[in-house]
Amino acid sequence: MHILLAEDEQVISAHVKAALEGAGYLVTHCDNGPDAWERGGTENFDASILDLGLPGLDGLTLLKRWRAEGIELPVLVLTARGSWMERVDGFDSGADDYLPKPFRTEELLARLRALLRRSRQHSAPTATGRVSIDHRMSVVRVDGETVSVTPAEFRALACLASGKGASVSAAELAFAVQGREDDNARNSVEVMINRLRRKLGPDIIMTRRGFGYYLADDAE
């Protein structure tokens, strides 16, 4: 995964770049708006982490120009200013998520993972074993039969499907469903998994003890 990091503060950019590379991402760093505008429009990236306070061309204007040019790059906005009005402006300009400074690296990485999952999920239906998920229509099918699920249950299943058989932890599911990973959110995930097992069947969502949950494939 190739990430465009547009951040002019040297300490922050170095810290974030190291964290991203440590998590296995390829990172291209820009420290000004015009450079980010040029590279975001001419190179292929999977997502961008964009600071609003860039010199030369501020992040909000840059984001508006990307969207006006049809560049649908998923964008996580960073800013030192945390007012609700600025957040609304960011979302209205095309931001996909928003993280005020200061922030913990763990939350930045979690939000980036969620952003990349959502980007993949909106592209095409996914199928794992007996389960197929139509992301555009928000429809879940088991063995071709439609199963009624709540929006929260759909987000949980989409998160599991994005793992393609790999384990997804309760914390990751909690973040995908509720946007937080505290104990209450993780406990609610366990309740939801039990409810989904009743709806889908007992052999669809499996548990890997100590690791998390996954969708069974055809061989299981």
C-alpha cells in the first residue's frame, strides 16, 4: 500500500513516516501544498494523510481541487485546529476521515486501516466461503439467500470479509462498527457476533482463540 503523506511539520512527519513504514506501508512525503497537489494528481496512491496547514497551498484548497479533478484518493485529514466547523468544512470538501493533533500513532494507523478497508469495500461485492456481501446495496447473502442484518452488523461482516480468512480482532471490529476500541465496544462486538451466528448459521463466523474472528471458507 502506497501512502501520500502531506505534512510540513518535520517532527510530526518523521514520526508518522517511521510509523507507517514500520507497519509495512510505502510512504511518499511532501512538505508543501503544490508538491502534494502535483504528486497526488500524477502518481498512484492508495490513500493520503493530509495536513490542512500546508504552506504554498493549504490542505483544504488542495482537497477541493483533487475532488474537482475527479481524484477520489481516500484522504485522512490532520489538523492542529479542532473546531467542529473546521471538521464540517473538511468533510464537505471531500475528506474521508479527520484526526486532530495531537494524536496517538496507534489511532492514526487504526483510522488508516479502516479508511483503506472502506475504500476496498465500496468497489465490488466480496465473497468468502458461503457469504457474499454487496457493498453498494448493503446486502448480505448466505448460499445465495438474502439475510436481514442491521447497519452495525453489516459493517462487522464487511470488516470480517476484508480479512479474506485472516483473523480480525475484537478491537478492530469495534473500531469498524463504532469508531472506538474501548472495553464496552469490544464487549458489544461479542454480543453482535453471537447474534450474527444465530442469523447466518453457527459455522459461518469462526473464532481463532487469542487472535479474533474470521469468515469460514468452503473447505471448513
